[in-house]
Amino acid sequence: MLGAGVYVGRGAIVRDSVVLPGARIEEGAIVDHAILDERCIVGPFASIGIARGPRAIHTVPGARPIAAVSAGARVPPRFVVPRGGVVPAPDVATERRGSYVA
């Protein structure tokens, strides 16, 4: 399900997921079995909710069947968030300085 104002870039794949309004999924990204909250950004060629990888934000033993990206969070290009992984919301004070807490 895609909410209003969602952007899906060229070659991106969204499968079995819920994407809330204003989210951006950049070129070549894969979103599978995930919930993306409002205004989050999935960078180019990032993978959300698929197999575990060495660049995963965190891996959860006995992982839940979905991945989650919080409102306003940014997933870097080519980053992997496995099923059961969670990308937390950015810290507002840190965001104003131009960097993000993940």
C-alpha cells in the first residue's frame, strides 16, 4: 500500500509493504515486508526488509517478519535493513546540525 505523495524512483521495487504519506524510495531501492513511516527517505539501492547483510543497521535474532523505518529517518544509499530491523527517528537537535542519529 502506498500513501499519498509517496515517491518511488526508477527501478525501485516495493513488495508486501506499507508506505505512509510523503515517503521517498530512491532509484533502485528494494522495500520488501516493511513499514515505512511518513517522510522517511530510502536512499538509492538500499534494501529494506530483505536478507541480512554486513551493512545492516542491526540484526535481530528470531527477527520479526517485517522491517520498520521511522518517520523522518534516512536510510543511506546501498544500506541494508534486514527483516526485524528498525531505523529509529532522527534526533531533532542532531538533524538541525545536518547529521542524523541511527
